[in-house]
Amino acid sequence: MLTAWRKGIDINGSGRIEESEVVDAVKRLGLDLDGKKLYGMLICGPKGLGLSLQQFDPDSWTRWVTGDLQGLAIGRANKEFFEDADTAIDSKEVEEMQSQARHGGGVAQFRQQMKLAEKAALKDEYDKITKMKAGLHNVKGFKQALIKRCGSLYGAWREALDLDGNGRLTFGEFCQGLQRLGMFGEIRGLWKQLDVNGHGYISFKDLDADTDAALQEFREKLVEKYGNMLKAWMKGVDVKGTNCVNEAAFLKACETVGFSGDAKKLFRVLQPDASRKYLTLKDFDTPAYQALSRADFRMISEEKGEKKSLVNMSFDERQEAGFFYQIRKAWDAAHRDEFQKACRYNNKEFQIDTSEEFESLCRRKFGSMTAAWRQCLDTDNNGKLTFGEFCNALRRLGYVGNFKKLWSEYDKDKKGVILMSDLDAEADSLIRSFLALLSEKFGDLDRAWQEGFHKDPHDSIDISMLREAAVAMGWEGNVETLFKNLQPMPGRVLISIWDLDPNCSRKRQRGEVAHISPKDPTEVRLHKKKFGEKDSGPQETTLRQGIPLIQQMRAALRKTYGSTAAAWCGALDPSLTNQVSFGKFCMVMQECTFEGKVKLLWEELMDSVHARGCMDQHGASYVDLDPDCAKLLDNFREQMISKSGSIMHCWKEALAPGGGPLDEGDFCSACQEAGMSVKNPKKVFKLLLARIGQRSINGRDLRVLLVGVPPQDRAGVWGAKPQQQSQETQQQEAPEEPEQPQGAD
């Protein structure tokens, strides 16, 4: 009836119809009825207002007003109302809901229906908002981001996601991979879209099923023809033994084994980045690459298939099935001349055995010597390369020449290590000058990225943004060369916050403040003191061109706390024990980003302690850290005591009679008016400041004057109330006196 009212009677949708409209509807429908008489029977209100849906069919009007089109709350089933519903409803569901309504659950079902409708409306609104949010929200956008970042989905899977190479990715590994890539968004919702089967892990098939099927077919064809992937690479793909296969050779190998897929597309998929024009064994198959490093040409150590049970083997079969027997057999076969000739893996014509070929290999594989240094050579990011580390890196790169000869070509000054400046001095100087500018202007990596480049830590920059930031900061180096050296791999058009400085990246991953310290590794003492050779002194142990360690320490303390006195009272000795332990000293030096040798500095401070005759003292005092400032503070304290008897009495009577704070100008004027012959009042004022940014001092800031005073004398020096003074006078004067500092009594 509701459909008949809306589509056949109330055509205009006014909610009320006149007598003429009823007559026309009866004629339209071909009914043998008197329209006027029918109108008179249905209308029950005053004439002239027309006929409404409530008068026409009260049951339909009730359902229309309440929204209960199924009639759940009414308790009667009528299928005609389901045709008017906005969403299609399954007939079985309708019958079930009507059956429950007839058995007394209609109201509950109606409420449930209203809840579902509200949830659907909220979901529609949330989907509209989600489309405008930044970050990853769906699988399509996630795949596009991976392709843009890594060149292909397979390259992203191997290089950033599945680092352990087991073919699976758990949710924890998935989150870590997105963190390494600098991606963010609705990660849990994205994971649910990928893990549709609810296994708790995903495979590459869930990302790209077509590519996974092509790779499986390609591997099966190669294993069927050659036995394993390593033999397939050496006999069928890399026939020249260069460890570099171009597209033409790869297409020929695919045609030989009868690969039915798109070989050109598969070649692009196997490339680690879009700019590469060749494949290596590591790109081709990682287990085969690992087996080659062990000279396991039969890939015995990489086999994971089912083996014959030992129970069903004979004695000879069990002996031959042992791993030691199999690997020795593989090694013997690898060294036979026939096998070498067939595989051509020892072809002298294509071997990389000179320094020029070594640098060319590094640039071909990583894009620049800087990227090769960061990703392959200096794996521990300590800024130097020992001979053992150098040999391991050469084996990873596939260098087959004389390791010692190549080492001697770079270690010309016989310092025992190779630095980045030995490989590419121009690139090393360029990067260090840029990092020095960032360190000078911003201090830490996050601040440099946000304020210097105006980017979020999850965002990236291209070469134009780097050029704009360099011009704004006043850097005059070659931006194009800098961008090329900062690229983690060739072909990348973006660099992230992790690509600027590996040392800062490691600190940032540990949750520490990533202070930028572009120090030259040549400033580190490379040669240890020989046996029996006397040390020339702690000041000569650093090569920072004549700057002693103790001066570097004072500069670091001033930069962090404002002055050495503020550092002593605020961090080193807050309880005023007149000495600091070695452990506390190391912690404070680490917070100040001190770049020198802390142990050598501590030995120098302890030499000063022993020179003062304090043999029983186990820690350093403030006079050992900064004797000039300690002498200046002692002189000022003695003048205050001689002037008024104590520090607080001098402050109230001579320096600040009004009790208010004093800035630098007022302090200098007050000292002059009080007749105190202070040698450098401005420096004394700066030593009294408790923190960086403080502009004035009050009575509490005079606590630094108690440094060096024995504990039993501090009450009298500070200015304690005499015992004979009445209690009433003490109560009256107590609010005016500044709070007595810690350690004063």
C-alpha cells in the first residue's frame, strides 16, 4: 500500500490528495469503483484539507513514520513493505526476522536494525574522512608507495620487508619494515586487508600473485634443467662469469629453459632498483648467493626439501647422506678443471682485480663510493675500516684480486685503517662540511630536518628541496654532487632523514638525541702508545689542533648549561659534596655530547687533585674543572662576608635592599655602590646564573657561592639566624629570607 500511495496516488508527493486525484488514480489503475464515493468513505477529517496517508492506510503510515518498514515492532508480516526499503534484503533474512517478530522479539530486532543503520551511516562518513587522511589506508596505495620507493614490489619485499628471507612476514616484521621505509598510516587495517585468510603472516603472493606465479615457474624451469639455482646461474645465465647479467643474456636464458611468461617484466622485477641495467647473483637468488660464498655448488646447505628417512637407507647410503661427506664432495667437484671450464666461474678475462675496477664495481652497485662505504664497507659505522673488515667487504663485493695490494694502495700513510677520505676525499669533505653546517645551526638531526628542511620526520626531500635548504642556510657547495652521495642507492629521487648521517640514524633508532657531530676521523688517535714509550701528556692525546681536552670539556659544559658553575651545581654535584665521581662525570659528558676521550680527561683532572695534595679524595672538585672561575667565586664570597658577615646579610643590606631580582646592570652598579672591589662583575654575574636564558638573579642563585665551603662552615657563611634572637622576630623575618639552599646546613 505504501508503494501504491507514493507511485500511483500521491504523484506530486504533497502528502495529501484531493477528490479529483482519487478519481484520476482509480481511472489510471482501471478499477471498477466510484472514486468520489471512495474518497468520501476514506476521509474522516474536515473537508477541504484532503486525504492523508494516515487516513488512507494507518498501518502504512505507522511504519513510514517509525521507520519500521518490516513491521517488526508491530508484530505483523507484510512483504510488500520490503520493496520500499532503500537496501536490498535477502528473502531468507526477511522471513527469519518476521518469524522472530511473531515470537515476541520484534522490538529487539527493530532496535538492532536501527543500530546497524547507524553503524552503516557512521562507516560511510568515516570512509569519506579516511580518503583525505595522509598515510597508507588501502592495499592499492601501499603497493604504489612500495613501487615508487623501491622500484618494484619484489624489490621492496627482499630489500625492506622480508629481511630474513624465509618467505613470510609477520605483523611485527611488517611494522618494522614500514618504519624502515618511513611509511605510516592505518597499519593494522592495512594488515587485515593483506592477511585475508587470517594466517597471522603474509607472503609475497598476497602482494603480487601474478609476479609470484611467474617467479615460481621461472625457478621450477631452471631447477628442472640444471639441478639448482646456483648451477642455473653459472651454466645458463651468467655464462661469462662476470657476476653481471644484462637484459639480453637474461632473455636468452629464459628462452632456453622455455619460460612462458614475460621475460622483460621479470628482469625488471628482479632488479633491486629502477636505474640498474644488470642483475647479480644476489639479485637473482639469495640462497644461491649464500651457497656460493661457502663454495657449496650443490647447495646442500640450502636444501629444505623432504629427505629419505635414515631407517630406509643402507649403511653406505647413510654414510654418503651425511652433511660433511656431501659438502666435501661439492668442494672437490668445484675445484676440478672440468667443472671450472664448464661453469667459467674462474675466467681471468672478467675478474675484478684492480683498484679502478673495485671503485667502478662500488659505483655500479651502490651509485657512489659514499653509499658503498655506508652500506657495504663500514657496516659498524665507526668511521674507519680495519684490514679484517676490508677483506670481508671485498668478499661480499666479489673482488678476486690481491687484498693486501689493494689495501696498501689506500693505506698509503700506514695508519692501520682506511677512512672514507682515502676512498673519495672530495665526497667526504663535501658531506662533512654540510653536516658541520647543520650541527652549527641546529645541533641535532630532528631539529635540522624540521627547521632546516621544513619537513616531517616521515617525509622525504628531492634535489630541488635540498637546493632550497642549502641556499637558505648559506651553504655554497655542489648540491647535485651532495645529493648523489647521500642517495642510499642509484636511481632514488628522494632522500629521507635516515640518509643524512648513519651515526645519527643509529642514535635515533635507540631513542637517543641524534646530535650531529661531523668530526674528522683523522682526529682520532689511530696509533696506540708503544710499549715503554712515555706519554707526552693528556693534552697531546687529541689531534684537534692544539685544543686541550679540559678546554673542550669547559666549552661543552658552557654550551649545555651556560657556565661551568651552573653545570657543577645543576648536574655534576647538585648536593654540594665538593666532588664528583667518575660515573657521574661520564654521564654528564655524554649529555653534553663531549667528543674527546673521557677517561684521559678524568686522568688529567685526578692529576690536578693529586697536585693539590688531596691524596685521599676519590673524585674531582670544581677547582679542578675550572680553577679561574672557582677563584673568582671565592674572592666574591670573601668580600661579601667581610662586608656584612654572611652571604645573605650582604645580599639584603648591600646588594638588594629591596629584595627584588637584579639584572646584569643592576648587579654591577650594586657592587660598585657597596664598595666591593670585584675584578670582573659581569663574569661573576654570569657564573651566578643557574640556567641558560636566565636574565636576573635572586637570593637563591647565590647557592653557587657555597661551592668549596666545608659542610660545617656553610651555615655561618650563608647567614643563619642567631640563636639568641627571639622567636617572634624570626617569624617576622622568615618570609623575607630566600629559601636556604640544599647543603647549606
